[in-house]
Amino acid sequence: MFENRGVFDNLCAKASKFKKQYSSKYVFITTPIIWSRSFESGVSIAGETDMILVDKNTGKIVIVDFKTSRKSFHDVEQITSAEDEEEIVNFYKQL
């Protein structure tokens, strides 16, 4: 799955840093949830949530999507280097 052990170790380090940074503000839901919707036109869409964060104070949610293709790792740098949740939210608003 990973090119080498270094890639895996780097991912684990970033995930650990992310958890430490946000665990005081958010409840982490990591159980995979499959979402789907069919429309009258016959079009259907589906996807799986990688992680949901629930703000402990407001109940607002943040959906976290982990990119797993080699190309997408470059885009993820904008998220993994975020100083705070506002930068993450702003990143997703641009998509």
C-alpha cells in the first residue's frame, strides 16, 4: 500500500500531530460511513467518510477526507500544515 516504510511513518506522524492539535476541541468519529443518494434523473452518487470531527462546544461538523493517490498527496500539504481549523475550512471552501 505504501511506497516504503518512510512514507507510512510520515503519515503516522502527521496523523498523530493532527490528533494532538484538535482533540481538545473536537470529538473524532473514525468509523467509516457510506453516504449515497439517488436522484429522480437516475443519477446516483456515493462516497465514504474517512473521518468526521464534531465541535465539542457547537456541535458543528467537519468532514475530513484523506487522499490516497500519489498525485493527491501534494494537495494534502495544505491541510496537514494547517495551523488551525480555520485554514482547513477555508481550504475546503475553495474546492
